[in-house]
Amino acid sequence: MPSNRPRVKEAIDRFVARVRHNIDVHLETLAADLVKAVEEDGGRVSADRLSDLARAASTIQTQEGRLDTLAKVVGALRLQDDATTLRGILDALARGGATEAARVAVLLVDGGTVHSFADHGYLAGARPTDTPLDSYPALAAVIRDKQRLVLAAPPGARLPEVPPYMRAMSGNSGVVVPVIVAGAVVAVLFAEGPERVSGQTAVSVWMEHIEVLVRHASSRLENITSRRTVEVLTSAG
């Protein structure tokens, strides 16, 4: 069955172009309003009028920021779509995650151990290492229960014990998300970013974007695995 990914990309591209056009129109209108306000008041602008214009500019800036964020997510998804191997998809997941978070690590699950596969943003000597799951029940639970683990808590609260490379730096929070293929967790992604963004709660927008990238990677991995299985069965016949 043909993939619908190209059509999804085209729809997103059209949406992004439409929003960018709307922002440009709003900016032109805002500039015209400012010029008109100055001309009508003999070169002076009232405090109320300036306040109105500032609010309008802030709204436009917020829209533009959201559009840039959407563009980053789309770009990260495309990295995965362009990958043609299992390793390539996981590498694309790590690189795409790095556009959303300060530190990212992809670890492969091998029985009772997770092995470091790819990471971004780590200083020398602090990079992920192979980790036995029996030493970290919270990490083992991510794999067993197939649920993400958010590493953020109110001041004074105790976080679950995780490997050193998953301990977020001051002012940051972390999340561990399982990569699920055919019902089994084959890898986990750890990402760390700002604990609060524009007054949002610790479960920030960037975490949701990370989960979107992980789910897409799971789908891509399953697609390639299924296709290879079909190819093997067909050639055997």
C-alpha cells in the first residue's frame, strides 16, 4: 500500500507557507497603523496607542515563534523519512531531538542492559554509557510498562534514581521515552531541556515534540522491518 507521507508533507508545507504569508500581512498592517497614528497626532503617539501596537507586535512575534517551532519539528520528521536503514532512522531521531532539547541520548535495549547508540549536547566525560537496568528500576519500568518517564518535580521533591547521564542540570528537566516496534521496546530516548517555557508547567512543549519524534521513529522502524520481512518471505518463495 503506498505511503501517505508525501501528501502529509505537502499539506504541512502549504500550511507553513500560508501562515508565513499571514504573518507578513499582519506586519505590513502593523507598520501602516504606526505610521498613520504618528501622522494623525502631529508626530506624537499616545501611550494607549503604543500599548495597542505593542500587544499586536507581541502576538505576531508569538505566531512567528510557533511557526519556527513547527518548521523545526517538520524538519526533524523529514530526517527520519529520508533515512533508509534502521541505524539511519535512530540516528535521525537523535539529531532531530537535538533541535528540541539541550541534551539527547538514544540507547538500544539489549536484554537487561541499554547500550549507548547516539548522543548530542554532552560534555566530554559525561556521555552515556552502557547501563544495567537492574540498577535503575525507574528506567526498567519505562521499558516494562512502555510509558514515558518525566524527570521533573517540585522543589524539594525527590526524583527517581536514574543513570548520571540522565540527571538534568539545574533549571532543566528531562524525559525518557520508549521507542516501540511491534509491541516491544527496542530503544529509549532521553532528552533534557528547560524546565519552564514562557510560564508553562514542567511538562513543556518541547517534551511533547520529543514524543512526536519518537512515535514517528517507531512507525518508520516498524515500516522498514515489516518491508524487509515481506522481502525475505517473497524471495524465499
